[in-house]
Amino acid sequence: MEKKMTYEEAMKRLEEIVKKIESGEMDIDLLAQHLKEAKSLVEFCKEKLTNVEEEVKKCLDM
């Protein structure tokens, strides 16, 4: 990812990729590239959610 992205931006981009794949708009030559990007976005979102979960647990344990 080029810049610091928010969770919402990452989810929006994932939705765009999925829509293109499902609609058949995706050029077969770009499919692997977009799947790689989607994988990276999913990992980013999982990390963000894990970090938020840890922060919430810390706050609740206070």
C-alpha cells in the first residue's frame, strides 16, 4: 500500500476489487495483481482489528 490507509479506506478498496471480480469487469491479466492487493488489504484490516481489540481489552481491565 502506497500511503497510510485507514480501515475504512482499505475496506472500500476491497469492496471495489470484489465487485470488479464478481461483475466480470476484471481483466484476466490484472486478476493476480488485484488478488495480491486484496490479500494485503485483508492482512492490514485483520491487524487493525486485532490492535483495536487489544486496546479495548486494556481499557476494560482498568
